[in-house]
Amino acid sequence: MARTEKGLTVKEEAVVAINIDTDIVVARHKSRELAAQLGFSYVDLTLIATAVSELARNIVLYGGAGEIQLSLVENGVNRGIVVVAEDHGRGIADINRALQDGYSSSGSLGLGLPGTRRLMDEFEIVSAPGKGTKVTVKKWKR
Amino acid sequence: MEVPVLKQGDYLIASIQSALSDQDLVQLRDSIVQKVGKLRSRGVIVDVTVLDVMDSFATRTLRDIAHMIRLRGAETVIVGIQPEVAFAMVQLGLSLEGVACALDLEEGLAYLNRKSPKSTKKGA
């Protein structure tokens, strides 16, 4: 079932649909379970599950509905987990501002995106008003 | 999954048993704020030992609980934050500033006993 995509061999995949707040719990549980297969440390498992929790909540808060895709990958040298959080909601007009600590358009703490970036090794965001939001984060096993 | 909130003398103990959804956390907040008045509690312990993730929403709700309980004239202490969870919270940029935390239930009770000595009670 392994396939290769952008130089990464995908070993294992799971998709969690995110519509309501209980889906956030399912997503973080699934991410922890999958990442554990790679033998991540307990600290890393907690960081990954926390990042997934923040990304899933952003979907519920701003995207309305979307999904979290989880994949275990290998690039020839390293193994890791890739998390893609995608929604088709209203999108983000000012990405730089959304990545600043303490900025929130919803009255939350405004730590979701900048905090998630600190929890993971790689972070990428694509979004435009009315076009939804796609956040991709990676954590490599040390 | 509702969190049991038990009365133990002058205190309320909310012992979280499993992962909580946002809705569960909000329910816990409302239930504690109500019960502290109904049972005339002087202190509240929220035991989060089983939580393997405390994200921004959980942290904000716990902080809200502590601040609301203070406005109701009682003290709150959060006990049992696991080391990995503490690490993730700090990385995320979360703090529970202004909220009392203790290692475990025993330390939490000791903290409340110091904060509201029994001698202030009638007849003691």
C-alpha cells in the first residue's frame, strides 16, 4: 500500500472528518495512535496530538467542516508524520497576522496557528478569502 | 462524558475521567460554578491527571473556572498536569497565570487547607 509523493513514501494513512467539537477528540486520539507506530517519544506524541487538536479546532471554528489527513512518511533518511488540515471555509485574509501570537478573530487566545508552528518541525499554510485553508505540518522522528 | 463533581467536606473535587470535548469542558465549568454556591464550598480541585492533551481551549476554560470561582469567593487548584502536557503547553505559549496548580490531589488539598484554615469555620 506504500506510494510515493513529492519524494516521500507514504506508509500509512488515516483521514478524520471534522465537523463538530467531538471530532477534535477523535483526531487527536488517531494522530497519537498513528504516530506511536513510528516509535515517537511520549513528549513528541503529546506535541503532535496537541498540534492536531489546535488544527482541528480551527476547522470547527472557522472552516465549519473539513478534514484532517494523517500520514506516516519516509524520505529515505528520516521517518515522520505529516498532518494536513483542510477546510473549505471563509479562508484567511491576512496570513501574517494570523501567525502572530495573540491575534484572534474569534475571541480565542490567538495561539492556535503560531503555537502549532512551534510544536512541529515544519509548517506550511495556504489560504485565501473564500477559498478555504490548508495547513500542512510535519514532525520528524529524532 | 460528564465529569463527576464530588463534595468532600468544604471542598469540591472534579475528577476528570477521560478525554473531554469542548462541550464537556464548558459543562464542567458551569457545573462547578453552580455547585460552589449550592454546596457553599470554600475550595475546588480540578484533577486533570488523565488528560494527555491540554490545548488552548482546555487551558482557557480551566483559567475561566478558576477566575469565576474566585469571584464566587472560593479558591481553585488544578492538580495533576503531566510533564509532557506541561511541556506542550509551554511550547504552545499557554500559561495558567494567576491559577494555583499542585502536583497531585494530596498537594492540592494541602494547598486549600492552607488557604482556608478550618479555624475560620463556625464552631471549630
